[in-house]
Amino acid sequence: MANRNSILIHVQHLLGSGHLRRAAILARALASGDASVRLVSGGLPVPDLDIGQADFTQLEPVRCEADDFSALTKADGTPVGSGFKTRRRAQLLSTFDEMAPDVLIVEMFPFGRRQMRFELLPLLERACGQSLRPLIIASVRDILQTGRKPKRIEEAAAWVETYFDRVLVHGDPSLARFEETFPPATGFSERIHYTGYLAPEPPSAARPGDPGWGEVVVSAGGGAVGGALLRTALAARGLSRLSDRPWRLLTGHALDPADRAALEREAGDGFAIETSRTDFQELLAACAVSVSQGGYNTVADILSAGARSVIVPFAAGGETEQTLRAERLEACGRAVMLSESALDPPALARAIDAAARTTPGRSPVDLSGATASLRQLRAWMNDPAAAKRG
């Protein structure tokens, strides 16, 4: 039986945990209202995931390797076969049927996650076939990967036209407009609604003695591809004007255990190496400089905390999203960018010293995405006929 004001959110993270954590912020905000919310995740489980009052369903997980996003593997690293896909699809459709939601939100697809079309296209067909068809919404970050094949871009635009009523772009158009990295969006601009960044609540003002006070905090997000940054930070400390400060390295849960062990062997006095911190926001608010990659969630954390920052955007395999975001933040004075190709200990030390001399001000980026998404969803659920595509 359908729940009144019920929302199902599908999310698939494949490498790091950013997509899941962004979806969790959205789920938490929506569940704080009067809606029944279920977050359905298809990636590896992530510890300490805060979804507030929302419910959670874990599909049989899949992931990708850092150098091959096209090949899905199971949690144990073995390839995903047809039988696995059949089980996953059945589990997802059963969850949808049981909930019969008023709103279906699909994170990233059809603008990405094409690997998951084996289950997402049947899900969308099932939703469109309901006698009481749910409102169908795409939830997507502000900046997409560029350089994709034209045929795939056209395919994604066609899927928007076929299935989706609205597109929630979790970004600030003053920083980046969605059509910059997805040009066909000009053809469905009436369906696009910018929410601002999905950012956590700002932490309290830091004081001397608080955890992280005066430190250099180097974080690797989920950790799967941040090993080089962490290793470089070890060697950069002695070259920086902040060499007398404590340096804290947060490796992330996905860092290879052998890489973590090597970091622990090489780190000397003045370093703390930890997997993660539940008080990451507080550390950022207290630190002298934050050093990180340029993923969406990390940037939202930095801006919310008001931290001085060095961003080394992930660019392997032709990735462009983080670089564009970092360039825009540097242009508005909110980050010092160091390209991945230029990353070495002297360059990182210089970037950290430059960031330490900056004076962070109020964030130039709208960070009210959670509140704005809740407000917009409430309006659509109160008038679903007006919200659905004609």
C-alpha cells in the first residue's frame, strides 16, 4: 500500500562515497518534513552514514575500479554477470512496488551512471506504468564530466524527455551553470531547478584548544584515489612554513590497507593518521589549512566550515569535473588550486603556505541546497499535476 507523501531515492556510488553522502543529506532533509523517505543504495556500505529519519535499503553492492568505470564488479572484486543483474533488478523493483512512492528520485542518472541502466530503465518504466504515476525527478550535481561521446549525451537527453518531470541541480548557477557541461539542458531548461549546494550545517566557531586547532588537515575523501596526495603531504611538511604545526592525514575507508600501512611507517613526529573523523566539519573550522581533492562533498564541507583550502583536483583518466570546480573556486578567492600533474612536495608546500595567507570570507556559493530541495519537493507534492511534464 502506498504511503502518503512517500519518497524513494535511488543512489549508486562506484568509487568513493560522495554520491551516497550527498544523497544522504538530501534524504535527511526530506525526512525531516512529513514525508516517508527511503534511500536505496547500490554501492558498498559506508560506515557512520547519517540519514536522519529516513529508511535505508542496501542492494547487493557493486563498485568500479579507479581506472575502469565501465566494468562493474561485486564487493569481492569479481565481475558482475547477468544473474547478478537479474537479482539486483528484482530487488530494486520489489522495493519500489512495496513502497509505491509518490515521488521517485534518481541520483545522477541519466546524466551519469549509464552502467546501471540494466536496473534503472526498468525502474523508470515500472514507475511510468503505474495508474498513479509518481513524480519522477533526477537529482544531479552542478558539474558533469566533459568529453563524453555525443551519442551518449543525446541518449541522456532523450531519457530526460521520456521519463523525468523535473531535474534538481544541486549547485549555484553563479558558480557553474548546468548547460556548461551538459549543453542539451538548454532544451529542457523549464524542468531544471537549482537548489544550491547540498552542504552540512556550518559548525560552531572554533576556539583555541578545539580539535584541529591550527593544524594542516589533509583529507582523501572516500580514500580510493587519494593515496598520492597523502604521500606527498608527508614529504611537504618539512618544506612548508607550517612545519611546526600538527599535520593530520585522514585516509578514508577505501584506501588500500597496504597504502595506509606505508603512510604509518613513513610518518614521523607531528603527524596524526586516522581513517576518518565524525567531527570533520569541526576540524575544518579549526584548522590552519585544509588540503583535499575537489569532489562536490568535500568542497561543500570546506565552504560550510569557512576553511582556508588547497584543492588538488582528481584528474586521472581524463576526469574534468573537479578541475573545473577548483578553477571556479580559485577565481573567486576561496581556494588555492594545485593541478594533479604538478603535485610534488615543493609545489604542495608552496600552495599550503599561499592558502595560509588568505582570509576566508563568507561563502560566495549558495549552500542552502538541503532546505531548498525540501521546500521545492513540498511544493511539487502539494500540486503534483502542475509539477509533472505535459
